[in-house]
Amino acid sequence: MRRTQAGGASSIMAGASWWCTIPREEWPGDDELMSSILEDWQEPWGDRRQELVFIGVNIDETWIRQSLDNALVADEEFAAGESLWCQWSDPYEGLQIAPEELKPKAPLHKTHGQQLVHS
């Protein structure tokens, strides 16, 4: 599945299969394509990945990177699991979202086969 969002427009569509889910004997024999597949390969996940893209004018890349890095947990913290996590303060404590704000501003509709578009 592929989800994209830019401003008020978002879409959800079927994505291509990850190469790591396809038996190697079914992979292409083309050296250039093989090179592009293996370029981002990382064990144990293969070519599976998520990407987060920020597009804007005069955005503060340093602040964004620091904020995202600060949200990461160390391997030990992750391994400790919920018994540790539930002790952390809630960064969203007190945040209240009105139910009407959770509803799409425009109706979802199908276009182009599997793609759902919210505009």
C-alpha cells in the first residue's frame, strides 16, 4: 500500500510488491535493475522501507531532523517494551480534537483503479 499526502490532498493506492517477497529465481536478470534493487537493501528487511518527505519554502531542516531524532527510542528502550513506555509522559496530554475535525473535509472517491483520493 502506498499513502501520500500533500497539503489537503491525500491518496491511498496499491503499491508494487517488495522484491524481498519474491523468490530470487523470479528476479530480473538485468544488471542495472538488480543494482537499483540492491542499492537500498538492508537486512533483515530487504527493500522494505518507509519514507518521510517534507516539501516547503524556508523550512528548518535542522529543527525537523532534531525533532525526529528526539522521537526515536534506543534499542534498550524498545526491548523493554510497554512496561517502560507507559512510564513516559504523554506529549499529547490535554490535546482535544473535536469529532468534526476527524471527518474528511471532502468525500473520498475511487479513481484510477485501486487509488482512493481525498481532495
